[in-house]
Amino acid sequence: MEAGFVVAPVVAGFVYGKLAPAILEDLSRSYEAEAGIQVRHWAMWVFSNGSSVPVPTQLDPSNIPAVRACLLLKRTLQKVIKVEMRNMSEADRFNISNALSQLDEVNTIGIA
């Protein structure tokens, strides 16, 4: 099955708002544990439903399947929500909720 995404020049702050630094920091630790790399730069894998998944530029679908990248992001978003809930604006809540819904859709319809 094809990966079902394109690499696009999307800024994490545009997708995740002021929570982007916390999300990328946690996601960086996940990729370090998962793939044994230190993240230098991020690429944004954008799926057909609009889901935007930050992935280290050192990786591609042969190193980490798209479905795994989506799962790592979903776990990170769930962690960040628990920690940052009180500090989140309404826009942040909407963005994160929307991102989680899109990730669920990616997994449900099998885009990844």
C-alpha cells in the first residue's frame, strides 16, 4: 500500500498553535527512543484528509511506516493535552481535537 501522504512546507505552529514547541519536544523524544536518532529538522507529512504529521527529515516511510508516525503523534498529543489543558486556549483545544480526529480517520480508513 502506498503511504498516502505528501511532504509539504507546513509550519508546526500553524497546525498546533502555541503548543507546537511542547509537541515537537515530546515527539522528538519518541523518535529518539523509537528510531535511535536525534531529530535535527522536521518534515510535515500531510495526508489526503488534511492530517499533518511532523516526522524527522532523517526518516522516510522505509524507516518508519506512516501508520507508526501517526500513532506516535497521537500519543504525543494525548500527553500534551493532559499536561497543558489549563493553559490551552479555545483555538488550541480546537486544533488538537481536530488533529486527533484526523489521525483517527487516517487509521480508520487506512490512508496510512
